Amino acid sequence: MQKHIYILATGGTIAGVGEAGATEGYASGVLPVEALLSGLPRLPRMAEVTGEQYASLNSDDITQAIWLDMARRLDSLALSDRYDGFVITHGTDTLEESAYFFHLALRTDKPVVITGAMRPATATSADGPLNLYQAVALAASEEARGHGVLVVFNEGIYSARDVRKGNTFRTHAITGGDMGSLGLMRDERPVFYHASLKRHTARTCFDLSGVESLPTVAIAYFHVDAQPDILTQLARTHDGLVVAGAGDGIVSLRWEARMRQLCAQGVPIVRATRVPDGAVFRNAGMSDDDMGTIAADTLSPEKARVLLMLALGRTRNPAEIQQMFLQY
Ligand code: ASP
């Protein structure tokens, strides 16, 4: 029997419209989901599809309120026997943050696949149609079950935990960095080679029922001559901080002293790095034991922020939060 895939369209370049043939100078999030689907000739024989225009946004305007609402909607749709899998179309700018949020927050084993495009729908060689087609194919596949939220882009399959945007305009913009891809797509056929060992979706400990808003977390970006006062100011207006340090998550002596002071006052601080690949392992580069900080492991500052927001809904204890950073 044909699988039934539910699509939540949120906008982005995949629904972008501009001058015919041009790749830049377009408006994001213009075309409705029906228009995106009508350009996929092989779709009807692959899956039954229901499309919902959830939003028409540039993904830079996604908010945590949208995340919470979408997560509830997806979780309740996933309870229905009518739907076998889900696709979210999303702008690529913040796709990695939404993908990781849903990876941590959804409570289903059914496939959830996110995709987007680097070129608007009106460009020569627009990349959206193949990305969307393959996202539906992956969501309809048995192979995708149990991997958590997946991202399909440019014929690669990525775990939401590892994926990030690594190029500002080229079509191979989405990458898994050091963690690579989980598999490949050829037409509608997914082939998996790897699986993430980290916890997600059906095995998550994060429960959003009754949650109206998430704790606030700011990212402080370290650079030469960065003023430590920024840390204090951010700590006043947020529930937790992620520091994007240099190299191994390292900061100046002045930032280190301020971070130590804030941690002693009970501010949860995650130590991440502004370097795209590698990891900030606990007590490597700087002593987290000594400072009271939490090490981000391989999570980027943006992903560390997502996990810290969810973690702070459960605990403010740095040791417990560190465990979550090792598990998720
Ligand atoms: N600015 C767009 C967005 O994130 C870029 C894209 O979709 O590629 O919505």
C-alpha cells in the first residue's frame, strides 16, 4: 500500500520567486506547497501526499513559539494511523537549529525529514524539486524509521544532530562536517551506511506538554579583545549562556574569570567553539571542573543553545546538564 506523507511547508528559498533564471535577488517563501508539489512528476506513484502551508517565512524569522507549536502539531499527527511519515520544508539559514530541536523534542519513531533549497524555484537548475522529491521518498521509506529527524539535501542524508549549513550560496551547502552523512539518495532510493548513537525522538527525556515557552539562552561570541562585560549583560537577561570560544572552546583570561564568577552565581554556561569542526571535550583546552562550565562536545554553539534551552526546562544543575550533552 502507498505510504501517506504529511508535508508542513514553512517557506524559505525552496518556495522563493525571483527573475526567471536568476539565482539571487528573489523573495523567499512565496510559492504555496501545492505549487512545489506540482513540479514533481514521479510523486504520485511514490506516495500519497497531504500538504499544509504552515507558514511562509524566511527561516531567519523562525521563533521558539513556532518550534513549540510545530512540535505539538507533528506529535499529534504522528499519533494518527493515517500518516506514515512527515516532511518539513524550511529555509536553509536556520534549518539546522529547527532540525535539532525537533530531533530532541518529537516523540515519534515515524520518519521526519527536513529539506530546503539554495536556489529559488524560478532559478535555472533550481535544487528544490529534487530535494523535496527525495525528502518525501525518504519519509516514505522503511529505512528512515528510528533515525530521528533527518535532513535530505543534494542527494545526501544527514542526522539533525550533525547537520549544518556550510556554504552561503552553493547547492552543496548542507554538510554533516566531521560526522559526515548517514547515507545517500539516488532518485527515490535511500541507502544508509551509518546511524547516530545519540538519544533522540522516541527516546528523548524532554517533554513539552504544558510548556508555554522555553528558557532563554544567549550565545556570546569570543574574539580578540572581546569585553567580558557582555557576558554579565547577557546573563542578566537570559537563563543560560553558550560561549562560542576560539579553538578548543578557549577564551581569554578575562573571559575565563568572568565565566567562573557567573557559574559560581548559578548561571549555566556551556563552552562551545566557533570552529566548525572538531569538539569541545570536557576539561580539554580549559578545566570545566574548575570553572563550573559544561562542555558542548561536537555541538555547534547554535545546537548547544537548543539543547541547553530544553535542558534548563528540567534542571539547572551543571553536572546533570553535562550528562545530557554527552547523551544527546
Ligand atoms: N534566507 C533563506 C531562508 O533561510 C535561505 C534559504 O532558504 O536557503 O529562509
